[in-house]
Amino acid sequence: ADLGGADLRDADLGGADLRDADLGGAYLGGAYLRGAKSLMRISSCDGYDVILVEWPDGPRIGAGCRWFTVDEARKHWGDPANATPRSSVEDGIRHCRLMLTAVAALLELAQAMGWKGIP
């Protein structure tokens, strides 16, 4: 399904199979996702929900308005210059570390659950 840019705020996606769904730019704040297949989420990581969606060519990471491959996410948050504007450089660095930790945790969970193509 092409859900790119969709406002899915408070949508009930429980049990939905989101494999291959294009969620690029979709807003999922408050969406009910328990039991959704091929999707995992860590809520409120430094103010963002970080979402991992299973795709045939590898997982995708969503956070806020960002939609990345795993490599793109690591590159983006690996560079503190790309941090969302924060009150200080230290806050930007902390933000990037938290986001990378969330990505790593989601990938670890996906691998433990048997997802294919986890880098």
C-alpha cells in the first residue's frame, strides 16, 4: 500500500500486515500498532517514535518526517551536524546517540524475531 504522507494519527493498525507498505512521510503519532506485522516501534525516543518496517530489500527506519534505509539512518544520525536543532551542541550529540541506539535496538529485535535482511 502507498501510505506515503498519510496522516495515520490515532489510526487502528492493530494486526495489519504492513510488509512492503510505503510509509515514507506518514504520520503515525498515536496510531495503535499492537500486533501489526512487519513493523516495530520504540516510542518517545528523545521525543520521536522510531519505527522499523520490513521490506523485501531490507528494513526501513522512520522517525518524525524522516524515512531511511538502515545505512541512511546510521549516516544521518552518525553526523551530529544533522541533528534536529537543539539548544546546544551537546544536546545534538545526545540526540544522535539516542536515535542510533533506538535503531540498533529495533534491528536487534527484528533479527531475534527472524526478519530477513537485517544488516
